[in-house]
Amino acid sequence: MRKILVVEPEQLLGAAVMSLLSREDGLQVLSFTPDTVAELIEKIAQLQLDAVIIDQASHFISAIRLLSAHHSSRLCLMTVNANNNWVNIEHRQRVLITKPSDLANLIHCNLGQSVVRTHRQNGKEKIFSHNLYINE
């Protein structure tokens, strides 16, 4: 079971992410609305998470990036954007979400729970098994 933390779930985007992932097999989806950066860092360390999902516009994002870089652990940082359907994965990949199941499939792929076939064309990779478009 993979632990996923959705930061600021009271925001519309966070609530949508929670709704998409809450019934997904193999994922334990938690939510947290921190008051301070210190509170967020403590919670992340306490939960031993596999991934954190946060709105790209959140003021907490810098702290999570620093935490992820310092611990270079298995923690996967995913940022989502309310203005489009792109998900950024630790500044390594940018993935276009085209249907509701894509976010769960993306999490499973990035946490090593499934193997996908990819094909590079015009600087983009297409993950055939999930039809997600990756822009690196």
C-alpha cells in the first residue's frame, strides 16, 4: 500500500485530487492542511510517505522541494496546476492528464507499481498502456 498525501485538500484542486484517488486500489490517500511550513515538514516526516501532491501555486511547495532534495528518498513530489491538465513530477517529467484515471495510473507508474511501454516521438514520450503524454 502506497501512502499519498494531498496538501491543502480544502482547495478545489486538492478536493478534486482526493476524489479521484480516494477509491484507488493500492493507494492510501491522506490529506493535510498545514498552518505552517514546519507543521507540514513534521507531518511528511511522520507519515513516511511515498508521494506528496500539491497545487503548483501553493506557498508550501518550496519547503516540500527542499525536503525532498535533502532526503533524496523515495518521496515523489507531484505538482498539479489548476489552469491546465499538466502534472509535474519532481521537475523531471511533465505529464498531460487527459482522463480521470490518468492521475492514478501516473502515480502507480512513478511509484514502481506497473511497467509501461514508451515511444519517443518529436521530443515527447507516449505511455501506451495509459495514453499519458510525457514532456521531458
